[in-house]
Amino acid sequence: MKVKEILAELEKKHPGESEYHQAVKEVLESIEEVYNENPRFAKAGVLQRLVEPDRIFTFKVPWMDDKGNVQVNLGYRVQFNNAIGPYKGGLRFHPTVNLSILKFLGFEQIFKNSLTSLPMGGGKGGSDFDPKGKSENEVMRFCQAFMLELWKHIGPETDVPAGDIGVGGREIGFLYGMYKKLAQEHTGVLTGKGLNWGGSLIRPEATGFGGIYFAKEMLAMNNDSFEGKKVSVSGFGNVAWGAALKATQLGATVVTISGPDGYIYDPAGISCEKIDYMLDLRASNQDVVEPYAKKFPGSKFVKGKRPWEVKVDIALPCATQNELNGADAQILINNKVMLVAEVSNMGCTPEAIELFIKNKLLYAPGKAVNAGGVATSGLEMTQNSMKLNWNKDEVDEKLHSIMVNIHAACVKYGKRKDGYVDYVKGANIAGFLKVANAMVDQGLV
Ligand code: 2IT
């Protein structure tokens, strides 16, 4: 079957799942040439099999709020592909969660995990539960009710969930506690665990740190660095926090963060205690950044806008999918941005990506840039299996070398004759080849 036919069939079979179609289209268009050059992939039906998840679990999550009212949410786990290792990927708790979002995330995860070079397949899960405004007891009761269903389908060699938007260390604790009680074993079944019970050092920082290590390689190839650069970051969660911390350490000035309410512009730079304050904002469970402007004079809050209108050298989307569109991309280009690295998953729309590549900007997609998060989850799994803990430098060094290798793989498959690197193509081909070859080797399963 041809790539075009596979895409058309997918849209017919799953109408309205726009994020899922967007993610699949991007990958299939990138790998079309490689796929056509290797008839063994078509013979084994690799693409038709790859675009459908192995299975999806959907379940009801009933729980009781603090007022004694019954609440009902939907829970999901998408086990997408386990050709190269157990299903692996985060859980997202956010009111926008639906099957299209989780299938796009699960699909992206296959290639991202393959890029890390660690043995991890692709999966994703979550719920439409909204953590905003919930008390800690409500979050705990919800996590316990969620795990009461999920635990049957996961295991340290089967499927290893982790965090994503709305699921951080606290939630992983509540989820793990219930898993442990039900499964009657203490295993490495979730990653992002607390340090005292199997977690890895650097895991909280890993997505942001890895993203900056990757962008550093992009800059180095152009004889440049973060030193003295002005950087805009979106979001204010775990990913934005890690990225701001590392970019600042490397001599850049981070001038924005953002939330659903608007963005903060801080020309003096978001550093030191201002970076710590991001954690307080997140812990408040209010999902707003406005209080930052009251706390730190000299900064301002811009209501209802995204940070891409600020003139910067480097833009780092760190919030959610499709958070930077064609119009935003054009503003960044007019403002002479030199590098855009997606630290969020599928942060840029196809129109934005097309503009970046047409203008030969340094641009790299989430599945390569943010792979440090799941890579460090993989390192957590290794430590759990060995029943020992590496120190901070050991984990950071491994994370750094994984990001350098992912960058090299993108260059290997994405470098054009004129020297421009198409990181989208490079990441997709490098991630795909390993999985596709594994699927062919393992027969029709
Ligand atoms: O999008 C991602 O890669 C994650 N949310 C992390 C997944 C993981 O298993 O650590």
C-alpha cells in the first residue's frame, strides 16, 4: 500500500481525530522515500500495522470529591507498539484529553523512544480529569480510582507509565502506592518515582535539560552557543522549569513563561529564585502565571496572549501541542529568531513547521528535542532492574550523551545536499527504521 492510501484509510476509519492524523501524516510523509526504497517494509505491512495501536483500554473512573459528590471521569491507556521494548509513555490528566490526543502522543512516543536507543516501545494514557482547583485529597482519591483499573494492564516488563501534563511526582506517588498494594510487589512499574522509593536523580529536570542539550548541539553545528542569547519559553510546568534552569546556566536570558491566562515578560531574566517560584505557581494548582508579575517588579503580565510576539533569538515551546501556529511563526521570523526547538510534544502546527523549514531556520521537533525525559525514565528502569542508584553526575552524563547521539542521528538522516538539516525528516527516519526493522524481524504479530 502507498503512503497516501494508508493516510486516506486512516482518516476514513477514525474521522475527526485531527491530532492523531496530524502526527501520522508528518511521520509518513517524512519516511515515504525510505519506505518505498525497502519493499520488505510494504511486504510485511509495516505501515498499516504501525499506525494502529496494538490495543486501547478505556475505563470509567468514579471518585468522590471533598463535598461528598460523585464524580465520573474517563481513563485510557493506549498500548501502541512494543517492537523494541515494553510500552512506555506518560499519563496526561487534562480536560482536553481524548483518544485523538492520546493516540497522537502514543504514536509520537514510538519514534521518540526509538531515538533514545533504549529498549522502550510506545504508549500513552491519561484522563479528562482536571487537576485545576482540586485538593490534595481529591487528587489522591482520583489517582487511586484510576489505578484500580489500570494496574491490570501494566507491569515492569509490559507497560511502564510515567508523568505528563497534570501528572508530576505527587501523582506518581499516589498511583504507585495503589499499584503496589494491588500487585503486591514493589517494582519499577512507573517512572518519575520519588528518590526514596526507586526514582532516579535528574528525572524531574531531564526533559528540559535534554531539550537544551539538543539545542546546544544545533547551535554548535553553526559555531554558536546559548551564551548571551535571549530565549522565550512557554508553559510554566516541569518542562519549562528544566529548560529555563539549563538555558540560564549556559549563559542565556530567559525572558518569558506562560500559562492558559497569558504570558509573563521579564526582561531582567527568569533566573534563581524566579525559577524556583515556577514550582510554587504549579503547586498552587491554579494553572495561572499572573501572580509572577505581582511578585517580581520589572516584569509584566500580558493577558490572553502567547509569548511568541516577544523578540528573541531562541524560542522554546514547552507547554502543549499546536501551541505555536503559522501566524506566530511568521512573527518570530520577522523578529529574526534563529532557533526554534519544540520541547513540548508537537508544539508547532504543520504551517509553522513549513515556514521554519522554508526560511531555513534551525528548527527541531519534539520527538527529538524532548526525548531526554523518557530517556531518563529508561535510565530509571535500568537502575530499578539492577536494584541500585546512579549518582547525579552519572545520570546527567548519560542523558547528555543520549541527546548528542539523537542529534547526530537527526543529522545523519536529515542533512540536505546544501548542508541544511531537516530535523523533522531526520528524527522520523532514524526513529522509524529501528522499529520497522524490528517489526519485520518478529513476523506478523
Ligand atoms: O512525552 C513524554 O515523553 C513524557 N511525558 C515522558 C514519558 C516517560 O515515560 O517518561
